[in-house]
Amino acid sequence: MGNFFRKAGLLLCAVLFLLPVVLTVLHSFAVQKVEPDLFYLESLFPKKFDLTGYYDLLVEDSQVLWNFWNSVLYALVITVLNILVSVPAAYSFSQAKFRWKEALFFFYIVLMMMPLQVTLLPNYIGLRDMKLLDTPYSIILPAVFAPFSAFLLTQYMNGLEKSCLEAALLETKSVTTILTRIVLPQLRPCILAVFIFEFAEQWNMVEQPNIYLKAEKWKPLSSFLSMDGGLTVSEVLAGSVIFMIPIVVLYLYFHDSLEVGLESMKL
Amino acid sequence: MKTKKAADIILYVFLTFMLVFTFFGKDLYRLTIPKVVAESAKRKSFPAEVETPEGIFQTKKVVIAVPEEAISDGFVYALNESEQGAYVTYEEVETGKTDDGWVEILKGIGARKKVIVGSDRVLYDGREVIVLTEQTEQIRLYTEGTAEEKEAFAKKCKKHNIQTVLIAMLFAVAGAVTARLLLRKRLRILFAPPDGSAVSIALLLFSGRD
Amino acid sequence: MEERGVLLKKYLLKCKLLLFPSLFGIALFYVIPYIRVIYYSFIENQFSRRFVWFDNYKTVLGNSYFRLALKNSLFLIVFAVPVLVTGAFVLSLLLLKMKGRWRMLRIAFIFPMLVPTASVVLVWRTLFSGNESVFPVYFLFWYKNIGLLVILISAAFSTLDNAVFEAARLDGAKGLMLHRKITLPLIFPTLLFTVLIGVVYSFKVFRESYLFYGGSYPPDHSYTLQYYMNNHFMKLNYQYLASGAVLTSLILYVIVVVGVKLQKKYSV
């Protein structure tokens, strides 16, 4: 009997958690009132259905689609570069021995914990001094070096069995061989977790493009979905669904790895 | 594994859709641009009454007039032609008398301004249009009929727009599926790599597996 | 043998070098500019560059909006974070014994972490339209972050040794008592860490709040530190922005240090 209540409670929670997503999808196929100032839905559950939102967004306003590809570009480039930078860093943190390692790693943790509003200003000043503002690099470069993935990968690597690595060290002293043959295969779930986590993080960014970029053509789709993006409610809803799909797909691919990877997020 | 297959299919269809809309959105849009018939506002002589101490006389007077069909609820759609294309603006007019299918314009637009007399789709302020030189049969007059008829017409137009797009999309998806069937062997590495999913091929590069 | 030692040294050196790209980028985009931020926080303005010591800090701390922001941020930590951790704890307890298909339910809890807030914000606005209190943003905060904590706590549960429970049961511990005496102490370090994560993420809830209220000036009760920073960013008041950033980073630094220390203390 206790089990029954447990299941019921869980199911209720799960439904509540998925409800906003489901409602967004439903509403994107529904008739919306055309009132420019009101950024609300008429009712919580849609009544009449049609495809106007999608038509307006995809066919009539198809300029916004280039911003969608901007989003894809940013998220992919940032995530891939970030992993390429972070895996060696994590390897270094778990293997190398030097005096300030602990302190440096702690610095990474602190930096990782800083909210965007703290890091935005240093990033902005750095970008301004390098004359990178208003270019796509201003979005990409600071995010590539964000320390979260290095932290997670280091923790995951520290939690792995060391015996395999030690055996390999007896055979070879080549860093590349050990990294590609021994470490990377073991790291796979964590890399996948970092991939999806970072991708989602970059996919959702709002503040950075609003502050670093002025040209609309370089902005990602996320900065158009908010109220001041200049789209109507039905367009925003259709855009939201389109915006969600890549994340859903990634999640379907990697949800198990995501859990395994994030589990190593502890100190 | 089931979720990964589902993800593959969603990703495939989604990317096809997005690519088609990105590159052909403008063309699809052209399919749904309203085709309109326009007529210039003309100077016409209208019957007028002149009141004099001797009595009321029937005379003629030259006024600016537009065809009756152009006016709907005190507004007209004025046509603006530029090098990029034509578009309409919604303009308020003050009307006077009606004579022989033409309506006198007291205020709002000048002579020679073109106004829309027929359109196959609902218009709104700033809407891009294609101007036809002569009235064809399929061009219904959007001002004809009662309010219900107009609404029904608007609905029909919207449906037509979406149908146009859906049919185009169907073609796109059919094309994509055919391409996939034809190129199955070559694409297999992309869509069914050893691990069973499209994205994992990219990650195989990371994982260093053989 | 000697050759081997040389090789090992070389290997370790190469390992050190692997850290370089990451360090270089962090120095370039975070550390060096941050030093400039500190410098900005001590000068009058960008043009005169007169050194004014702590005047900017005094102005910022004296600003009523900054204090309001600080108060609201603290309230978020004091109230919303414990609820978040408790909720995550309860959810992971519920998920603990689920098997097979029921385990898939956790997908629902992790999913919000990834769903773009911009996507679902319209539904949230409708759901809470007319609600004048601070709860909408709290709800968004819980909704967004509970998944990560559930993962962390579930992971801690899964490392618990069953033998401990068996022994405790044999000693006569039952039900709640068992949980209080055995489970809680064992996963206490993890709980501390989730609290830390919750506190840190409470500073990151700005985006949700910003999208929810759709502007730079939310109702007073939701005006957090990040709004203060963001609004100054829009006006490019470097000196106040800089001192605000330094203050916020100091607060967070203290929180992280205390959190990590506490966790180290209890995890032995």
C-alpha cells in the first residue's frame, strides 16, 4: 500500500514537472489572441487549434531561422571546443603533480560557482580590450574556457579505477597514447554528460548576446523568445517548440550518460 | 535503444524541416503572397447639387473617386510600389456620394493613388502583395459580402496558406526520405553507426574507440 | 631504471602542459579582466581615473536598491534553498526503491534542467498571472534545479552499503529511526554539497526571473542582486558595476569556502 502512494506521488510530481512543456507544445498549435502588449496566454488549456504560429514564424518571418542556426553554431562550437580544452585540463589535474594544484583546482571551483552577473563584467572588459565585441567570437571565446566541464571531468577521473592507468604507465609514457587509448574510453559517459549539459547551457543563453552583440544577424534564437524580442505570442510559442526539440533529442540520446556523469559532481 | 531510435527519427525530420524552411522559406512565402488587383483613384464628374437663392440645381462636379469595392468600413488598402516590391498600407478615408459603382473620396487619398479592389487573400497593413494587371476569375473581391462571409473568406485564405506550406513540406520530407533510401548504404554510417545513434558518431571521435 | 625515471619526469611535465590551454583562456577572459574590474571599483570614473578608495563601495552599499537586492537574495537563500534540498531529498527517497519503468520517472525531474526557460516562460506567466507574491520565481527556481539535486542525492543513496542497514536492523532500528540514525549521517556530506549548490544556483536564478517579469524592474520583492548588476550594465556605470561585482564575488567566495570547509569536516 505504501508503495502505491509512493508511485502515485511520484507520478503526480512527474506530470506537474512535464506540464509546462506539454502546455507549451499544445499552445503552439492553438489560436492565440493578437494583442501586442499582453504577453499571456488566454487560458491555461488551449481551445481552438491551427498552425498560424508556425506559418508566421517559419514562412513569413523566416529571417528568425538564421538565428536558429546561429544558436546551433554557437552551442556546437562552444561545447566541442570546451570539451577539447577541458579533457586535457582534467587529465592534468588528476595526473600532474605541482605545488599549487589544490589551490588552482579550488580556484576553478570558485570560478564555476560564480553567477553570470559577476563573470559578465570581466568577460566584457576582456572582450572590449581585444576588440571582439559585436562579433560572434564574443559569445564563443569566454564560454569555451568556462571551468565547469574541467571540474566535472576531473572529479569523474579521480573516481575511476587507477589500476588500468598504472598498468598502462608501465608500458608507455606517451601522453597521447594514454589519453586516447585508456582515459578517453573510460571518460565517455562523463564527456557525454558534459556535452549535453554545456550544450543546454549555451543553447539557453540570454544575457551574453544581449550585452555583447548589437547586430541582430549574429544573435541566437534564445534572445528573440523573450518578451522584447519583437515576435507575437503565437510566433514565440512556435519558436519555443522548435527551440526545445534539439534539447529533447539530445536528452533522448544521452539521458543515461547525463545521470552517470553528473553523479560525479561532488567535492 | 528505443529512445535513441526515436531521437534519430525526430532529429532527421526536424533537420529536414529546418533546412527546407531556412533555404526555401522565402519561396514558400512567395507562394502565399496575396495577388491583388488595383485601380487608380480617378477624377470623375459626379452629380452635385448647388444651392442658390433661386433653388436647388442639379449640376456636375469633378471629384476624386475610387471603385466601391475598394472601401471597407471607411478604410482602403492603398498600393505602394517600390523597387523591392509592392506592399499595401491601410488608410482611413472619408467618403461622400456613390455614383455608378464609384465612391467619392472627401479626404484620405489623392488622385492617381492606386487602391486595391480585389485580393485572393486577406490583407493587412504593410503586407507584401503581387499586383495582377487584369482581374482573373480566381481573384475574389475581399470586400464583397457580409461580415460572416468575409470571416469565412479570411479563414479559407489562412487554411489555403497553411495547406500550401504543408504540401511543400510534404514534398520536402518525401524528398528527404527518398534521398535517405537511395543513399542508405552511404548514410548508414551516419544514421546507424555501430552504437545505433547519429550523434554518437561524432562522439566516437572523442571516445577513441576503434 | 634511470631512463625510466627520466621518462616519468617527461610524462609528468607533459601532463602539466596539458593544463595550459585552459589556464591561458581563463587568465585571458576571467582573471586579467577581473583585476581590471578591481581597479575600476577603486576609481572615480573611467575618464578622470581618480583614485577614490572605497567611495564606490560606500555608494553601492548605501544604495537602497542594492540593499533591497541583497535582502532578497539572502531571503532566497534562507527560504528557497532549504525547501529545494528537502524536496530533492524527498523525491530521491521516493525514487529509491523504484525499479524498471518507474525509474524512468526521474527523466521528468531532470528534464526541466535542460528545457530552455525562454520556451516555457509563457505558460509560467499564465499560470501565475495575477500572483503578486514572490512565489513564481521561487517555483521556477525549484523547477529548474531540483533535477540536479535529485541526481546527486540518488547517487549518494546508491553508494550506501546495504550491510550497514542490515546490521542496524538487527540492532532493532526501524523506519524513521533507521533513516535518522544511519541514512542521514551517511549522506550528510552530500546534503551539505547540495545546499552549497542550491545557494550558488540561487544566484543564477536571475535569467528565469528576468524572463518571467520581462524587464529590468520587477516587483520589489523579486529585485535581486543580479538585477542591480544587470541594470548598471545597461547603463555602463563601470565603477558601481565593478564594486557590485567584487562584492558579489566576495560573498560567493565566502559561501563556497565555508561550504567546502564544512563538507570536508563532515565527510571523514
